[in-house]
Amino acid sequence: MQPQFAESANRNRDITINIRAQQAQRDLIDRAAEALGKNRSDFMLETACREAETVLLDRRLFMLEEEKFHQFMELLDAPPSGNENLRKVLTTKAPWE
């Protein structure tokens, strides 16, 4: 999934964002950006936008009538039904272990 606000290299940017960081933080960001073949600004902007989208997408609002809300909560609180395939996946040792 491509972030909605991903910047292309030839797109003009007209807003400046300034932040202060510790030397170790900047060095870490620079190493990560270099590992991806990006400059610091591109790396930081893409990473910040991706995280911002994740935060906003994780927010959910459920509006239900009281009776439907109680039914919904009962379903969430009920133990999961048996699922043999899921049980097999969760109990199989990973190949790297």
C-alpha cells in the first residue's frame, strides 16, 4: 500500500518542518536513510507520513444502538471458536527456531 502523501523526487515542497534531535538520533536516521538509498529529508518525511497514516487509520468509532452494542461486546468477549488450522499454525515451531 503506497502512502497517500508519498513525495516523488521531482515534486516541489513549499513548507519547512524543523525539529531538534540528539546527535545519536540524527546518526541513526542517517544510517537508516542511507540503507534505503534516501536522503535524510526524504526518509524522515516518508516515515513520518506513514506513521501518521497508521495512527489515524487505527482510530475506530463504533456507533451502535444499545442492544446492538451489547451483542457486539458479547461477540468480542466470547472465547474463539475452534479452528484447527489456526491451532496448527500457532503450535508449529518456526523453521528458524
